[in-house]
Amino acid sequence: MDAQDKGSDARHGPAEPGVPAPRAPLRGPAAPADGPSASKPPSPDGTETAAAEQPPRDASDGPRTGVAALSLRHQIGAALALAVVAIAVCVHLGMTFLHVAPPNTVSKKHSGTIADWIYPEFEQNWKLFAPNPLQQNVSVQVRAEIRTPDGGSRTTGWYDLSAQDGRDIDGNPAPSHTQQNELRRAWDFYVSTHDDDNRPVGLRGALSESYLRRIMVMRLDRADAAGRDGEVARVQVRSRTTQVPPPSWSGEKASDKAVYRVLPWWLLPEDEMRGGIG
């Protein structure tokens, strides 16, 4: 029997002449390697390999912004300015705390320094939290004596400055501190340093007069009370006080009569006649 008759048992030796040799078995797919280089052949020009070998960039290598972008001299200047502002804020908070705190050793020893810092602009008033809050409406009014260019004089009517502030505040979602407190605090400052005969009591009487007078002059200048060629020679201030009507269910009785407190005429210095504040 020849090799062709043996079937699968035929020997696989060298092929005889004229008989084709058996084909070699095909290779299966190669197993994936663990490293990334086995799954992707390297780039011919090596760019990807070089990029992978580069270390990550530090965020500090980018362009500087803010204070860091300034030169050393300007950074020192900014630091000094910030330090000055911080010191001023701390001093102001400390002075305000000593002013509103109960009397103590520090506030008694430095009472003069604290008063010079607080009065009159930063004076604190806690009447809002009193058990018996204010039950009066106080309106501050002013009139002026105008000196005309021909040597004559005329007296204006009464300007209701409190009513003007009320109109400016009404409907304003963010009224200014000046509109809310300047006039009220100036009048309270004057009343607390003067008796019922308008005579100063204590060392701050003259200061309260000067402060209230200057506010009156500025308000009259804004209202153009003197006109184009006139000058404000004197001012007079008064207050109009009325009781707040009690609620109907309280049974209380309150007078609806207005009470006036009229101050004497104040002669203005030369630098205040045209709206200056001295």
C-alpha cells in the first residue's frame, strides 16, 4: 500500500517527488503584554515616547496674577498699606468698644483720648434697645438771615431739614448714613450738652454748637438759600416735637400739640458765610 492509501496514518517525512508537503499550522493571536509598549508600537519619530518621559508641569510655572505679579517694591508698598489699614481698623474697634463698654480702668484712664476719637462723628446711641424707646417725633428746622449785595438783609422761612431727610429716605432701599443719622445725632449731641436755657454744660458744649452750626450752613448752601449774590450772615435753629399717637387699644392719652425749642441766632464766621465748614 502506498502513502496515499494510508490516509491519516501516512508518515510525514520528506515529500516524495511529485507529492506536495503538508502545510505548517497557523499561529494564533499573540497574548497581550503587561506594559503599554506591547499594545502600541513606538512612534517612528519617537515624539510620543519623549512626551511620556517629560515630567508634569508645575502650576507655579504659569503667569503670575494679583499681588504676586507686582515688583518687589510695589509688593512692599501694598503690604505696608494693608498693615496701616488693619491697624486703623483695630484702633477704631478698640476705641468704640471702650466707649460703649461699662466704665473700667482703661476707659477711665484714657477717657480724654477716647472722647477725642469718638466725638462727634462716631458717637454711639443705644436708645433703640432701651426698655422704653422714644415716643416723640423731633423735627429740626433752620432759617437764615441773608446779607444782600446792596447792604440790606432778609430772613428766610424755616427749612424743615428732618422732613427733607425723610423724603430722601422714603422709598430708598439703601439710604445713606448721612440721611439717616447726621442731623438726628447732631441735635441729640447739642441737647445732651446744654440745659433748657441753651447754656452749655460741660466741656463739649462749644463743640456741639460748632458741629450743629456747620451742618446747618451746609444744608442751607445745598438749598441755595442765599441766592446768587447773597451771603448767609446768621442762622437760627429750632426743634419741633410732637408725641407719637398711641394705639387705639392702649387707652393712653397723648397731646397733639407741637412743642418748639428755639435756639439763639448764631453769627457765622467769614469762612462759613458761603457754605464753608471752617
